[in-house]
Amino acid sequence: QVQLVESGGGLVQPGGSLRLSCAASGIIFSSYSMGWYRQASGRQRELVARITSGGSTNYADSVKGRFTISRDNAQNTVSLQMNSLKIEDTAVYYCKGRSSTYSALAYWGKGTLVTVSS
């Protein structure tokens, strides 16, 4: 059974930091591209950051220079370090894994809520 479990969300003031983690099980983690997406209330889900199985990364323009995605293949985890948080970063953050071998094979976590508010 495949599971992606996010953690680390919460309430933070503008300018603060949070670190999200996603623990994966039931997949060959090292062969998966991993991503963080977010969905704010009333808006469509959007890509925040992605890291390939080879370690290449890409970011949404809105988070470049503030967020950093990383992966630990030994621990089957992917993390998102979020610095200089803004009110507009408030959203539910989802972890997604997609097979690098079979691109149609993808899994989502249930999400973790990040609220940026003073």
C-alpha cells in the first residue's frame, strides 16, 4: 500500500519559517520524482517545487529564493524548507510522487495546512 504522509504544517507569522516533510512508503522512492503542491482556498492546486529522481529541482516563480526542496533517499523523505513566508503562502500543501519509469503512476498525500498570519 502506497502512503505519502505530510507533516510540519501550522501557524506562522509573516517572515517566519516552516519545514514540511513527506514520508513515503510502498514505492521505490529513489525512482520517483517528488513534488510539493499547494491549494489555497478558492484556487486551483499549483506546483510549488519539484525534485527529480536525479536531484534536479524547479520552483514556482512565487517561491524562488525563499523555498528549498530536498530529498533523502535513505529515509524515503522529501522536505520543503520555507523561509520568509508571506500571507499569500497560506494553503494546504500536498506531497506528490510520480514514477520516473511509468509517468502515469502517481500518488498524492492528504495534505498539511500552512497558515501565515499575524
